[in-house]
Amino acid sequence: MKEAVCYLLLVFLSSFAATVSLVACKQTYIVYMNAAHRTEAHPTHAHWYEAHLRSLSIDPARHLLYSYSAAVHGFAAVLHPEQLPLLRRHPAVLNVHPDPLLPLHTTRSPHFLGLSPWPPAPSSRSHSLDPAAAATDVVIGVLDTGVWPESPSFDDAGLPEVPSRWRGACEAGVDFPSSLCNRKLVGARSFGRGYRAAAGGGDADKPREEYASPRDRDGHGTHTASTAAGAPVANASLLGYASGVARGMAPGARVAVYKVCWTNGCYGSDILAGIDKAIEDGVDVLSLSLGGGSAPFSRDPVAVGAFSAVQRGIFVACSAGNSGPSRSSLTNTAPWITTVGAGTLDRDFPATVQLGNGERYAGLSLCSGAGLEDQMVPIVYGKGVQVGSNSSKFCMPGTVDPEQVKGKVVFCDRGINARVEKGQVVKEAGGVGMILANAAVNGEELVADSHLVPTVAVGAKSGDSIRDYVRTSSNPTAMLSFRGTVLGVQPSPVVAAFSSRGPNTVVPQLLKPDLIGPGVNILAAWSGSVGPTGLAKDERRSAFNIMSGTSMSCPHISGVAALLKAAHPDWSPSAIKSALMTTAYTDDNTGSPLVDGAGGSPATPWAYGSGHVDPQKALSPGLVYDIGTGDYLAFLCSLEYSTDHIQAISKSTNKTCSRRLPNPGNLNYPSFSVVFGRRSRRFVKYNRVLTNVGVSGSVYNVKVSGPPGVKVTVKPTKLIFNQVGQKLRYKVTFTSTKAGDPVDMAFGWITWSSEQHQVRITGSSRVKVGDPCLFSRHLIKTNVPASKSHQFSTTTLSILARWTQAGRRPRQRELLLPLTQLKGNMGGSSNVMPVISKIYCSSSPTTLTVRKRPHVINGGGFVVMNAGHGVVFVVEGCGILGVKGELALKDGDGGLILSISKRVASLGLLGLVSLDVDVVLSVSQGGIAQALSTRRRWSGYLTDFEGRKKSVFGLTDPKCPMSNAIRIHLESSGHGGGWDFQVHGSFVDRTCTIEDYSGDIVAQLGATDMVDGKELYQVTVQAGYDQAFIVGVLAVLDNIHGESTRC
């Protein structure tokens, strides 16, 4: 009888586990289809997709989210992983990918860009862009968080009737009647099925949390839409700052809003649905201030949808990302997308911190109301007023003591949590003001925020001095004063420190970003649903807000593109891009080269691409580099993409690679990026074709400014265009003249000049040895000797090399802190907790920055950087052997530190059986089953030179969790408690901590304030704890939650 009971229990457990697995682990997938398999029996694509799902016993009424036809051939559906093999085997299915979550990349601009003033001067209309009279037939589609339609920026006064060709609609929804659209806001739609599916119903159905309509609760979408095409609004400001006429780049253009982003980001399925409908509606320009990590184009919904848009003649601009100043941090790198970085304006909001010792420090502030300039006020350092937490220096919630803060100014370090949240923490603790100091990674660049308390933001250097004063003075005091708005700031523009950088990881032969535009402290319209900080407790309301990010620079370029589209309706999207890039400038308003805001040194094309946009010059570029659909397909073939991938991207039914480029860099792109392969091959040849859009009879002569160590030869050196529209070809040969010598970055230009025009193309050259962070093995197919390799990329010509001798271990990278600083802290075990090695323990708390890598590179993973931007750890998602379930932790030079393996836990069921299964039964003392959870065992191993493994730590993965904290045990545990560390909080939200068995916080995660989303975050490791061990734990958490370490 007991055997029967046990058998029944096992059957029940197996059945219940299968049910739990099917329900809890479902997710949304995007399925790309080959339309050649669609027959006449299916009158529409939607009908065909539904029939296809039914043939696989999948109910489309329950599982189908979207049917796509314009952007791609395919659909989005909620499926279980067990249903995927059968789906993928169907001949009509090209590709199936999980639905990615992409983050948002979150006035003076028109005047700064040289656009006509408002109202425009009549004498200037025939010689320059007149935005007021232009682009009334152009529709800009904005994919973002929606729109606040009542904003005066969407007033349609003076606009003619909506173009008859427009096919869009104004969809009614929660607090959004269709009557809110007008001649300015010509369309508004909402796409939230992917978001709701991921949220299990989610906040999209709760108006207080998120409007289930095109209405914008966040403010980001309203800001970007009005930046692109907002109507002129006089006396606009944020609480008196940046006062003046606020208008978009193309105030005469129409706006169509597609809400695809929600409280936690933007799902790929929703983005594709938005692009799909925007194409059908008839937009002329698409603006997307969002993006994820770098990925192959076939797996990137933005790249795939944008391809079809460009095929239809739609210009597509996307933000580059806010993960700078780290190298290779770009997103949206497809060549048919215009990738936009960020720079500053010549406007500032200066403030001053005066200390009790008489020292004064310049800063930035958007303080509203009374300041703190009448008297000296006591000042405290957040770290010195903590309440049971080591995170008080960052002024995180619940970390500062109100009794010590009340009535004082609090000095807070930037990092971990949002900047505006720090001000809220200070206010709630009774503080009267805040000084917010940049971390070293932020440099001296200051970003304006409208804090809840009077606040001055200061650079890293000033912050160090103020911090030292507060720590050493017996009675530290400070006075904060504010100077309002100042114009004509020099130098400007400056490349924003947060703006993502090249080189391009997906295709090294393409220089990205393409160019930069204004993206720092931009005034634009705002949602009436939220205060300027975006915090729930901010009860202030403003019709306008000041924001920073490549999210802000992207709509600047979108608006300028609309003006060019109106002036040259026959230009292709690539011609518009070429005009923007070849006329961009690289000198600031002092006549000096553009400066990098991250460190104050001259910026490079990896930061600014071809330069800063110049709308007036872009109107008449003289020559353009045009690219057609066939050219893009030949480019994809040169990347060795499979036929299925190319068909999925292009919607082709029978595309074969009958034509391919000899090198991806041979795409007719308006910049160069050269890759040197084998050492024996020291030259690269590219072809380019120029189209005359100027006047007939134009004669152009070439001028080359090559990089050091590279000889650049152009043939012919003269081009004569007899007529408008004529195309002429030239060839460029790049020859390395420093064979075998290590060289740093180098950049150059090729300029074609006539009497009327200068057409400049930027190039970068780069030689890089064995860096898996930069180049995907399936893209680069050069035969490189084991000892040395070279690679060369461009926009302005840059070169970098690192050399190692074959058979020798690469030299050890400089440790997080010099060993001399650790002496004296290594003697007692109470000060140091080495798990892997003492060399990874620091004598003081250390904040590291974690940045995800694209999945095409060794399974993705992430890199970990110190305050000086140096890479100190690398995590690879496919281990050292390239297999699933294996992770590799390496040092900054690629030396293996730790191997991390996953295996299914062994299950002992009531002491009767032991099976290798995915289900673990947790039994209470009374013998009643408490919960079922999937569990997999992770172990970290050290490997010696003979290949022998030594286990260091282990933890259990509560897959589809119904569990509490994740616990970690060390193999050399000394306290006998069964576990040594545990993870509390949400890794996904970057709010978790790692604590030891006594409850002390060992490491704290937090989202960096340099980027929206999860692509970049920070971890602070306390003094004495092993940083390599902490990074190893993060690698496992990343894999558990299916983020970047997917093999």
C-alpha cells in the first residue's frame, strides 16, 4: 500500500510540475515567416498565421498577440519553450526569437542649430531652412511612451488640412478620446500586448499605474515628440529655467504617436507592431529613442522593422544609447538606421557652492524657490549619517539618519540609485539642500535635474575637494547660490559623457554612431501626469521639462530629416543620411576640435561619428552617398547571414546571395571603417559611388587627411559631374605602414571639394588583437596567426593594438587597487574575505560598472569596469568551450579566473527515490509539501595548470521561483551554518543586495544614473570582500533571469 501511495505521489508531482512549468515559463516569441508558403486559401497574413498556429494545436485566440505584414512577415505569440521545436521545424518558419525588452534612452536647440528664428526673418527664407513654412506634408512617427495631447506643443493653429494620403487613426482608450487628435497630432495608437503578456496582465490595465491608451504617463514620449515637431510655444520654461520660445525642429510637420513603451521598457513585439502600423499609416520619418544591446540584425526587432521602413522610403533615426563613455557600448548599429549620439548646447544653469573655509566651487542647478545663499548651513556627508547601511553615501532610501540630517545640507555621491531619488531621500530625512558629486566615471559633465530640495551638482574633482572638507572640518558649513540661465557657453557643443561609443561590435567595418545632436539639458513638452522628477511623490506639475540623453538627440535629427524630406521629396533615406553626415562639423564654437565631456580631452569619431549636425549645410550637400535595397542585401550576404535570416529581415520569399560585397565595408556608406586582417595583408580596398545633387558641371577635387601609420590612396583624384543625378565611382586603398608595431587610435578624413561644396567622409582605422568584446567570430573570417592579429575600423581612421607572444600567458592587468594599498589589511581574517584570491579584495568599498555584451560574442555575458573605465572582469555566457550551461569569469586580459557550471540537482523524494529531475519538493516538519520549484545547481571552480578543478562556491537556481532569498555556500565554510551568503531583493530591478550569514551587506546593486534600463548597472563591493567572487555570483543571477549570459 505504501508503494502505491508513493507511486501516486510521484505521478502527481510529475503532472503538477509539468503544469507549473507550462504556465510559469511561458513567454512571448517573435516568429518570422516565409510568405512564399502562403496560399490563396489564406486571404490575409493574419488568417495564415492563425491557421498555422491551429495546425500545431496552438489556440490563436489565446496565444496570438500580433500579426505583422508591413514591417515583417510574421507574428508574436505567447508560447512555451516545449512548443518551439515543432514550430521551428515547419518549412514556413524562418526564425523564432524571444521577445526582447529594450530600454528608453533617456528651447534653445533650433537657434543653436542655426535654424530660422521664430517668427522667421523674411529675407532669410530663400537661403535657409524655414521650419515654419516647411514640412507641413511630412509626418513624423514617434515610437515611445505615448503623448500628452493637451500640451500646447501639439496645438494645430495655422496648419493646413491633414494630407489626403495619410491613412492613420486616433485610437480611443483610457482618458484618450479620439477627438484629442488634430491637424498637428494626426495619429495616436497604443501597442501593449507584449508588455501585458510579460506582466501577466500588468499595469497596462490599471489607469493609475499606466494608461491603456496612447496617453503618456511617463513624459518621455511627449518630450521626444515635441522635440521633433512641436508647435512654437512662447514663454516656455521649467520653473523659470530655459525660458523662451520652445518649438520642435520641424514645427510645421505632423506628428503620429505610437505608444510601444511602458513602465518597465519597450518589448520587441510591441515595437514591431508599432513600426508595422506606422508603415501602413504612411509616415515619412520614424523616430525611436530606445534600443537594447548590440545583437545580430536578424535578432533585433528595431533593425528588422526599420529595414522594411527604409525600403518604403521612410527615414529612420534611433538613439545610440546612454552607456558612454565605455567603448563599444552602441545600440542600433544597422546601416539603414541613422544612429544618433548626444552633445551639449551653449546653454547652462550655473550654481555655486561656497564652503565655510571660503572655497567656492562651480556647479549646476535647476533649483526653484528660495535658495540657501543668505547664510552658511551645516553640511554632512551621507556616509557619516548612515542608518545600518553602507549605501548611505549614495543617499539611498532608508540609509540616512533624520536626526543627523534635519536642517542641514547633505553631500551625496552620484551612482547606484537615480539622481532625483537622492534629493527625495534628503528631503524626507529633513535635509534643506543637497550637493550631488559626480563619480570619476561621470567626469566633469553635469546633468540638470529639478530636485525636490535645493541642489547643486558638481564635477568629480570639485566633489573630491568638498568631500575632504566635510570629513576633516570640525564644523563644516556651506552656502548654495543659483544664477539662473546663461547662454553662449563655451566650449560647445561638447560630446556628452553618457553618449554611447564605438567601435561597432556587430559590424566592425561600419563606423557608428553616425553623428551627434543636442541631447543635454533639453527643454521640451511634458506629461501632466507626473512631476519633473518622475517620482511618485513629486506633486509639482510643469508643461515643460528639461531632460538629457540620446533619447533627446534622436528627435532633433528626426525633425531635421523631416525638413530635408520636405525640401527634397525625391531623396532616399540614405541620401538624407548622407547629407546629414557629410556636412556635420567637428569644431566647437571656439574653433577647437570637439571635446569629450567624459574627460575633457579631444573627442574622436567613435564618440561623435561624422560630427555634429548642421541643418543648413545639410540642405545643400552637393553630393550624396546613396544606398538601395539591393545594396543592403549584398551587405547582409557579406556578413555570411543565412538565407533564412536574410529573408526574415528583408521579407524576401526567395532571396539568395547571388550578389555579395567583397567586404562589409564596401557598402556605399558615408564613412569608412577599415579592418586589417592577416599580418601579411597590409592593405584594404573600398569602393564608393557619389551622386550629384548639386548643379551640373561641378568639378570636385579630393583632399586626404590620413591617420598616422596608414597611407590612403584615392583614385581618381578629380570627379567631373556633367549633370544632376550623375553617379561617379572612386576607389580608396588603405595601406598600413607600421607593420608589426603597436599603434593607438588614429582618425582621418577624405574630402571632395568644389567651388560651392565640401563633402567630407570620416574614417577610423583600428588594429586590435584578440579582443572578444569587440568582434564576433562568425562575422570576421580572416586567418589570423595564433600569436598576432589585426583589425582596422573607420570613420576617421583609428588604430589600436595589443601584442602577446605565442605560448605565453598575457600579462596581468593592473588590479583594482595596487597591492601596496592592500598591505596592512591582509593580516587579519576579519578585514579580508578572500573566496578566490586576496588580490581581488580591496581595502575600501569599490563601485564597479557592469555593461552587457551582445549575444553574438561568446554567448553575450558582460564586462565589469573600474572607475577609470578599465575592464577588470569579463563574463562569457558560453564558457571556455562554447557550450550551454557553462559560464567563464576572466580577468581584464582574458585570463581565466573561474569556470561556472550548471547541473540539475539530485532529488531525494521522502527518502524513497533519487532522480535527476527539475523538480524539488520542499517538505515542512509536518510532512506537508510546501512548494514545488525548479532547481538547478551552480558551482564555481578554479582550474589549475594541469586542468584539475577545485570547487569554490555553489548556489541553487530557483527556476520559475516560488522561493525566498537565494543562498550561496562556500566549499571552505568556517561558520557551520549551512550557507555563507544570500541574495535579497530583485536582481531584475537592480535593487538586490548580497549579504553574509550575519546579515552584513557585502555588495549592493543599483541602476547607474547614466542610462535608462538594465544594459548598464553598478555594484558596490564592501572593503575586504572578494570582487571576483561577487562578479561570479552576478554571472549566475544574470543567467537565471535570462538576461545577457544566454549561450
